[in-house]
Amino acid sequence: MRNSRTAASPSPVSPSLAAILSFLLPGLGQVYVRRRIAAVFFAVPVVVVAGVVLFEARRGAAVLVARLLDPTVAAAVFAAVLVLGAWRLWSVVHAFSAADVRSRRRLGERLALCILLVAIVASHALGAWYVGSAYQMDLGIFNVGGLGAEPAMAPASGPRVTVLLAGLDQYVTRSERLYDSLMVVSIDKDTNRVAMVSVPRDTSGYPLYWGGTGKIKINSIPTYVKNGWLNSPDPPVTTLVNEVSFLVGVPINYYGVLDLGSFMQIIDMVGGVDITNPAAIDDPSYDWLDGSPYGFRLSAGTHHLNGRNALAYVRSRHGSGNSDYARAGRQQQVLVAVAHKMATPAMVIRLPDLMGQASSLVTTNFPASGVADMVDFVQSVPSGNFDSYVLGPPYSVSTSTATASTSCLDLAKVAPLSVKLFGADSRYSGKTQPATC
């Protein structure tokens, strides 16, 4: 007697479902259509790539993005994005083709496949553009030629890395190039501290590192060297870096020139910055440089500043209680605020726009391969570990004439501060420095 129970035939698999599964993870659709060897073939490379990304992301999204600032890494990731996109396309089409033949002919199934393929192409094109933005920024920022093809400083060889940030005030309505902000930023990885020392732009009467006395304002050094009015052994910007290094007393490994005119655009792109203004500002002579009426006012206390007001905050130097020294301190404050905000994961999605602006904001000889480590370090430094100093009184003496105001550094007082901040790395360590003012 024949058994009335018959084996149920397997239900046909859905081509679109197989394609969707491989869209989510190459190889998953192959598992669904019972192609196990193919599943392993498509899945293994993707799993390896995912493992590499997770390993690189262990220090946070900001550090992961900063890795793209290395041109070699950016080029490799760009190629990987394109290859992975092609791999996903192959996996989706393979999973779809391995499903039931009759089902594959249905219009709905084919339409679903087309949507998935378009989604893959679009997402990987966006990813390639995203990475390409980083590569283009590399060409703009990490470009020593943009600083006159001047030689690099002595590279950092120990736990201390020191950079001179020179703020270049060359707004579109101005013809001259003014290095109105000179800030030494020194990072000590052993102590997990960051020292920030600003040198007043009007500093004069300083000893030159090659001998003699500098009678011009320190922010004019590059112009004087370029025009042959100051006989320096080094090119213009290198002379400025070496002179600041000599006065502050710490070897400077790298330098960066920041365009303060583009600075306000970056502030707007990151959504503004929060600062605490230590004292009220009432600068009736502040020039907005865009035709607006003169004058900048800001009460003491906490404020959220957009780009325009943040630029005024770091440029204003006149009015009651205001000075070059006060604005140098505010520049340090805003720099720290921007650094912390740029290091947040929320800024990752703004990368292409930010990088496009950054390429016109900064030019530096800092190695692109070291940016990720610096971002990682800055993220780990507590706000209390930032030591900020402006070499105004008591470290300098101000003098004024009918035509100009200058500041003379008292190296007898700068020296102990340098040793305090930089220890044995300071050139003043173990030496007695005579007063210069």
C-alpha cells in the first residue's frame, strides 16, 4: 500500500530577498539560496575590511577620519571604496541569479534588483567623493610649497611636538600680509599636557638668533626678509619660526599659517563655538572689513559665537580693558574650543565641506601621517591640562611713541616660564638669562 504522505517540494526562493540579503552583507544572499561556498567567497573579503575599519575606529570616529588626511591612506581608501562597491554589485547580482528562474522574470523582482544596484553605485560614489575631499585637502594644507618651498624644521624625535601657528590677517579688502597672531603650541605626550604661548605681534628690541638685535616688529620679519631689508640666514617664514623658537626657548618642529579671513567660515560650518569672555569688550574702532559700521561689543560671560563674531573676538584689540595681550589670550581660547568641537563625531558628516574650507584656511609642513595621532591626543587631554600664557606684562614691557606702540620681552622673566613649561627641552634650562628691557 502506497504511503499517502509525499515529500513537500521546497518553496522557490525569492530573488529580490536574496539580493537584499547580499546587499546588506555580501554572502548572506548566497546562504539563503544554499550556495555555501559562494557565500564564503563573497563574505570573507568584506569581513576582513570591516575588521580593519573597526580596528582603526577603536580610538574614535574623529581619529578614523583624521587618518584620511594622510594622502597614502586616502588613496588606498578611495580604491577600496570603489573595489568594495564592485564586489557588492557582483554579490547582489550573483545572489539574484542563483534564485528561482521563473521568479527572476517578474517585473517586481527585476525592479527591486535595479533599485539595489543604483543604491550601491550611489552610496559608493558618495563615499569616493567623501574620501576624495580629504585627498584634495591634503594637497592644499600639507603643501610646503604654498609657504614658499621653505625647508622643514627639525622633526620631532621625542615625546614633545611643538608647532608655531601664525595667524595671517589678509582679509579680502586688504593688500598687506600681517602675521598678527604668533602662537606656540607644544604637546608633551609624557605628561599629557599642552602648553600654549603667544608672542605679542608688536614685540621688538629682541636678540636675533643669528646675532644682533631685531629693531622691527616681530610680525614684520617675513616681509623684511623677503624684501632684503633684513639679512637672515634663512628664508622668510623659517626666519620667523626660528626667531620665535629662540625667544620662547623651545625647539619648534613644525609651523602652520592660518588665514583669519577664512577662519570665520570654518566657525560657521562647525555650528559656532561656545566661549566664556573674561572681561567686557567695547571696541569702538573695530573694523569689520565688510563695510559694516565700526565697533564691536561683547559682555563678560558665556556666549555662543558665530563665525563673524568669533573673528571679531580674536581680532579686536582696542577699547577699555582691551589690548594685543587680551586678544592673544582669546585666540588661544577659541583655538581650544574649535579643536574640541572638531574632534567630535558629529563633525564627521561635515567632512567634505570642512575640508574644502580648511584647504584655504591652513598651510603647514606638519606631516599628514601624524594628524590622527594628534587628534587622538587632543581628545584625551583634559581642559585643565592646557597651560596658556601670553608674553605680555610681566614678561614684557610696553612702550609707546607718537607713531607706534611696541613690546619688549624681558627674557629674564621669560626664561623661568620657559623652563617651567618645557623643562629640560628649554634652551634656558640651567642658564641665567639677563634682563633685556
